Amino acid sequence: MKIIRIHPSDNVAVALSPVTKGESLSICDLSLTAREDIPQGHKFALNCIAAGQPVVKYGFPIGAAKEEIAPGQWVHTHNVKTRLSGELEYTYQPAGIDPLPAAEPASFMGYLRNDGRAAVRNELWIIPTVGCVNSVAEQLVQRNQHLVQGSIDGLYAFPHPYGCSQMGDDHENTKKLLCALARHPNAGGVLVLGLGCENLTMAQFKEELGDWDEERVKFLTCQEVSDEYEEGGKLLEQLAQYAGQFRRQRLPASKLIIGMKCGGSDGLSGITANPTVGAFSDLLIAQGGSTILTEVPEMFGAETILMNRCENQEIFQKTVGMINGFKQYFTDHGQVVYENPSPGNKAGGITTLEDKSLGCVQKGGSAPVSDVIGYGEQVVTPGLNLLYGPGNDLVSATALTAAGAHLILFTTGRGTPFGAPAPTVKIATNCRLAAHKPGWIDFNAGTVAEGEPIRDAGKRLLEDVLSYASGRQTVGEKNGCRGIAIFKDGVTL
């Protein structure tokens, strides 16, 4: 299969492999000749598209023709423009949602925490309250690697530049995000490391954290002790003794929470990897599990698909608030709401934000939207959750972890080495990337372009997710790729 027409109403098709100028093409009873070279992942017209007429892909308009486009002509940024503009008013029009496919009960070997939550890793985490102690946190990790033994899977620090000189929402976002990470079940023990004079005081941190297990969470303020490395080592020893009591046991897949993210997308993202993740999401939710979809700016242009799948009017209104709130965020900063896709996206065949968004939301499968959660908040409702967060890979992956994601599925057409605090499974949209970057890629969804049914790829991904949840390391974990990035909006003092 070399070309694909995704939806019967589409007036463009996508090249699954490069098409040469002059090549004869046949699809859906149409025969035409390529007027130009069409790179992999890029589009070409199936019939004449007049200037101003919608360009249709996935069954929805992805933009308007800037000029007349002839059959067989390359369709991209040079002859297509976005049709999006400003905030919109939305009406709840519930879509008829087919029941999710039946799924046989699945399980994984995970850790059961005292509060009943599951974990897929049993790690020790050091969370700095302020960037000033980043180096101390990193030294504590280096000096205490002997604690990684038995059932303890690793010792990690998550440095960041914030926690001081912030005001308003920035201060609140930093506090909420760091406390959410401290609650994450993959951390069997947490050392909260402060300096002593920062804006984010330890008292504020504890108030935001709420009730905590004193055996699981310890606090150290460096200015209050003579030797922070000695005191930190003692606290980590105590945390290791506590966390080391946990052992893997068989748990139902319904306890899993999986984050879904894309980055370095290409023209195949919405055809191979993202629908594969969507099929996986439906399979997990059918078992009572949960998935999280974020990247709000990459829902623009496809938001009504999600809105009309909201379980009720209340969830619909929360979704509207999330979408228009993020548009207002752009407007408040004097930025163009639809300044997307990125140069890499365009090189890969994505033409407009509508094109990108319609591919992006494929990760949400067909399940109803069960809840909408804010930045730094945790999943409480099983099913498909929408999370307020930007498209930036590191910021949104950190937000997914803070929301409680045990693992993150990251689809990519170009590849990236980064990893979130939660194990990050990299999914290639094309076979070339999977072969070219085995040190980055965990799962190849490019096989869908070669004929593998999406449902089969989704089942294959579910099997892999259960193995990663049971302790199998992602290539990012093996490479030591872990980090956080915090959403920042305002003034730095």
C-alpha cells in the first residue's frame, strides 16, 4: 500500500511512501498522475480543488486552498492556509458512541501501595523545592546509588529552575506540580529538598501536599543542617528501608493510568501511531483503566470531536472552558492562537493546525470523555481524561506524570530521546525511523502503513504496555533520559 485516502469524503490522499513525479496512481476508482514528487507523509489532490475551497482529510476540513490545486498536485503549506480564527462558541451535540470492544481481562506485575493505588516502578525520588539545590539533589543521587538494590528500581532527582522569584499563577503551578510528583505512586520514597529562603517554603509545600505517609516522604532544608549530604543520605537510607518492603504482585490492568502524547509528528502520525494508541486506549478503558490526553493547542480545529463525546453537559462545559481558556492564554500574550505546526511537523507533511489536531486526537480512540482535569491535578475518574497543558513535549509529559500516569505513550515521526519521570514509551509512526533510531524507539507502528490492521497494532501495544508496567525498561530508561519541565507564564523577579 503506497497511498491512502483516509476517509471517503477526503479530496486529498497521503503518500505512505515517496511518490515520483509522473508516477501513475490509482485509488478508490480514481486514476491520476503525480504532477510533482510527493514525499512520504505528504498529501496530493485527488480532484480539482478551487481557490478558497476546503481541503478535506480525515473527513474534516484541514484548511482552504490558496489557489486552484489540480489532481495529482502536491498539497501543502505553499497552497493551503488555515481556516481557524479566535475563540468560538460551542454547542453540545452528543455523538452516538458505539460500545467499546470487549476485552479479555488483563493483568501486570506491579506494586500495590498502602492507599490502594498501583505502581509500575518502585523508585526513590528527590524533588527540589527550588533550583538553588539542584546540584545537591544530583550529588545525593550519585553518592547513594548503593541503595538501588532488591525491589528498589532506581534513585532519581528532578532538577528545575523554579521555586523562587515567582508570583501568582507561576508560583502556584510550581507548587502544585512538585507536590503532585511527590504523590506519584511510582515513587516508593520521596525526599523533598529545600534551601530555606525560597518563596516556595517547606511549610507551603506541606500544606499543598496535605496528608502524607511520614515513612514515605521526608523533608530536608539545607540551611538548617551543617552537612546536607550526610543528613540527606540518612533520610534516603530510611526511605530505602520503607520502599524496599514492596514487592511486585499481579494486579488488574484496570488500575493502570496511561498518558498519551505526540511530538515530532509527521504526515503518518494520524494514520499509524496515533490511531494505534487510540485503539490501545479503547482496549484499556474497556477493562476499567484510564488514559489521559493533553496538548490543548493541538486540539484546536478538532475540539468538537472531543466535545461531542463528552459524557454529559458538565464535562462538555469543562472542555469548552479548557479550550477557550488556552486560546485566551495566547491572546493575553499577544500571540497568534494558531501559530502551529512546527517546522519539523511541516517537513513531515503536516500542513495546518487542523491537519495536526485531527491527527493528534486520534490518540483518544472512540471512548467517551469522562473528565477534564487542570494542570497539577490528578486523575480521579476512570476512562478518557483531558488534561490542561501545552503542546511542549517536556512540559506536557511532566504534567501527564503529575496527573498520575504510570507510563506515557509518546508517538513520533522524527524521534526524540527525552524521558519524563514516568517511563516514556516511544512509538514510531514509520518503519524508517524505527530502523534508524533503535536507541530511541520502543514500538514500531509504521507497520500499519504496510497493512497491519490498527486494532491488531493496538492489541500489540497493549501487550507491550503490560510488559513495561511489569518492569521491562524503555530505551529511555536504559539511556538515563529523565527530566521535568514546569509550565511558566509570568514575571521572574
